[in-house]
Amino acid sequence: MRIIARLFFIVALVAVSMPAALGQNVNEISNSLRGRLAPDKRVAVWEVEASEKNGKWILQGKVDNAGYKQALLGELEKRGITYEDKITVLDDGGWAIVKVAVATMRTQGRHAAEIATQAVMGTPVKVLEKAGEWYRVQTPDNYIAYIPSSLIAIKSTAQMAAWRKSRRVIVVSQQAMLALSPSADALPVSDLVLGNILEYKGIQGDWIKASVPDGRTGYVHMDDVADFDEWSKQDFDADVVISTARRMLGSGYLWGGTSTKMTDCSGLTKVCYFANAIILQRDASQQATTGRRIAAKDWKEQARKGDLLFWGTKSGRVTHVGLYIGEGQYIHCSGMVKYNNLDPSNALFLKTPFLSISRIDGNVGTPGITAVRYHKWYFNQ
């Protein structure tokens, strides 16, 4: 009898403990798949939690790719796990275009949250979801962050297609102005920075009539803009990249900054390459995984103008990026945009561990390096 009673006790104990163990396994399965399919939360959404209720596992949360959900459900079915699917796929939120010169985006939908990145006027963004007065959006470099509704113009699929076909101009000056009338003395409709994209509406003397994404119309001097379609067709040109960086010398550092007003280190390289119609990844650690990799120790023999230089910790974690301009010299944003040197004998040498070099030249079109002219968010392909 004692043996039978003990067996009943063990069975009851297992029955009580099984849901908790299984629940833990379901979450482990989800986390394992996330680690393989969507490891970087900066560019992917996989926010799934599993809980047990009445012998069934309730899956709740969000993903930004239907394939992620299918992979998880398929794995659970393969293992014979019963579930109820309440996962939302954030893939049909529509489109928007940034309507101010520089829009600051944050890690959460509140103004006190950390700055994640910025996007400039005319940047198309994919809307993932609305969160009160904020939208969670994805930028053309796949970065995901929150932006206030006041800084974007929501567009339908048809409106986006029309925008992509429209004649547009892009600001090529470091800073400019969209004026109420074709005069240098006119009041502004908006300030403008390098990379802003506006729709062309006509010409009046030396002024281009143009509109911003929410329909406001004004005039920008023709010296400050270029035809967007022609601009997008430029080939790699290290001098364009470097001259953009030189024009920003002395400007201050802003965590998350990604415009000619202020940048962080990777924001600087991103702005300079966008001037050459090339989209880089947002953060230094992401940029370091792209292009042709060159060992840091080989910089004297192999580094070329326009290469990206990476520094970080002794363990190899990338924390900083700069732009090589030749003869050991580079431009980077650390405190402000400035020169430093790779040569230990040079007075401008910095002792931070130099980790690697990435070459963009010859690698446009490879993962993480996109020519604007081939990006479907800018042009109907």
C-alpha cells in the first residue's frame, strides 16, 4: 500500500509540475528560434510569450514577419504541443513619409525615452503599428523605432506608388530653406538639411517650387538641390563621402543623431554615404559586419579613402566607427566631428583598440549596403 501511495504521489507531483516545465520549454523554443531568425531587435520584432491555461498554451505578442510566426507554430506542431495562436503580425500597417527636416525617433513611444535614431524629410518608413500618439516604424535600413505622429505624413499604398513615380528633388547643401516665396528674404516653410527629399512642382527663375510630404509648398534655391532620379544614379565616389564629412567638421555629437545638424559616430558615416546615394546600416556594430573585411593591422598597406574603421573593446565588441581619408588620417564623431590618426607616432593617435576595416567600394548591393536607386521604398522597381 505504501508503494502504491508513493506512486500516486509521484504521478500527482509530475502532473502538477508538467505545465510549468512545458511552459518553460515553449518559451525556450520561441527564444531559440528568435536567436536564429531574428537575433537583432534593432531590425526585427519578435515579442512572444507563452502561458498555460486549461492544458493549452496561449501564445501572445507580436512579430514583424509572418515567416517568424509560421516557423514558431510549425515547430510547436512538430513537437505535438497544443496551442492557441494570439500572435499579431505587424506587416500591414501601411506607409508614411517623414515631413520635417530631421525627425527624432525613440526606443519607446514616449518623449522621455532614449533616442534610437533619426530620419530626414522624405524618408519613406514602413508603419508597423500605432501606439497612441506614436507610431512604431521601420526605416529603409530596417531600423525599428518609435516616431511621433506629428512628424510623419501617413500615405496609402496608392499614394506611395505615386510618390515613388513623381519627380523629386533632393537637398545637396548641408543646410537650406524652403521659403514661402522665391526670395532669400522670405519667411520659411521649413528648414532643410542634406538628404531631404521634396516633390518638384515647377521652377521660377533660380528657385524650384517644391512640396513636403504633408503638402506644404514653398521655394528652394536651385543651387541647394539636385534632381533625385539623377542623383540616385551616381557611382561610388570616395571624394563625395569625404567632402561631406569635411563640411561637418566641428559639429557636435548627439547620441542617435543622423543628420548634418548633429550625429553620433555611425550617424556621421551614414550621412556621408547617403550623400553618395548609398544606404548603410544604422549602428557601428552593424556597419562592421558589412562590406569587405580588412584586418586592422593591415591598414598601412590596404586601407583606402572611404573605408570604414572600427574600434571597440579588448574583447572585440565594436563601439565606434570612423571614415578613412588617407595617409593614416580619419574623420569621426567623438565629442564632435574631428580628425585623428591611425599612426601611433602621430600626435592625433588614439589608444582605443582598433578592431577592423570595412570596404564599401565595390560592395554596394551586398547585405547591409544598398544603393538608393535600387531600394524599392524610394522607386517603383
